Amino acid sequence: MKDREEIIAKINEAVGKKAVSSYRPAPNRFHVSVAQGDLRKTVKLVFEELLGRYVILTGVDTPQGMEVLYHFSFDEVGLVVTLRVLLDKQDAKIDSITPIVRGAEWIEREIHELLGVEFVGHPNMRRLILAEDWPEGVYPLRRSYGRDST
């Protein structure tokens, strides 16, 4: 079994100079910002090699862009790792992680509907939450909702 420091060292080593930033907001939390193009490779490392348990994926519309956060837990050592990717709001596309983490399928659909993030390569991007007559291109969790929507 690996300890917290070994897990963080492996992630830092793999992401290396490609990391936008990394920090520890608490002893049991580690956040690393990765480039869009490095996401799948980093998820494979955390999920398949280091055996992190996939917890959830979250999306946030920030003033800087659309932030997509992938949360993994290493229960045996009490560590939560968050992979952070910042997307341009005008071109919010990112590779789907469902080929690696099948459990991400529904949450990717939800984030697509509510925030407008396109998960490229997702196997089944049909509606999940919003009504069938909800207008296309209107995303209720975007900061601009109600200002520029229909």
C-alpha cells in the first residue's frame, strides 16, 4: 500500500512540467491542474495504476472559464486527489473519461446539459435531466443564464 506522499509524488512525476499548478489545501487533499490534452493519461494513472477510487466529476462556471474537476479517493491512506482542467467557455470541449472510468457516464451527461461542456467521445450523450423541450444551447448552471438565454 502506498502512502499519501508516494501517491502525490507519482502524480507529480507523471504530470511533471505539464502541470499548470498543484497544491495541498489540506493534509488529506491534493489538487493538480492539468492541460486538456493530458487529462486521459492522468486519469489512467490515478485510476488504473495508482488504484484511486473514482468519486465524482464536478463542473463550475468561473470568471476564468469552465472548470471541470475529477475527484479520486485513496481511502486506505485518507487522501482525495482532484484533477482540475480549465476550459474556454466559448469552446468547452474535453475528452470523455468514460473509456477509462465507466462510472463517469451519467455525470458527464449531467454536466453537458447543465453547463454546456462537450465530452468528446462520450458513448451516449442523450438528455438526462432537462425536459425534452428545453432549448438547445441554454445551460441553467452557467453564470450567464437568465442574462443571455432565451
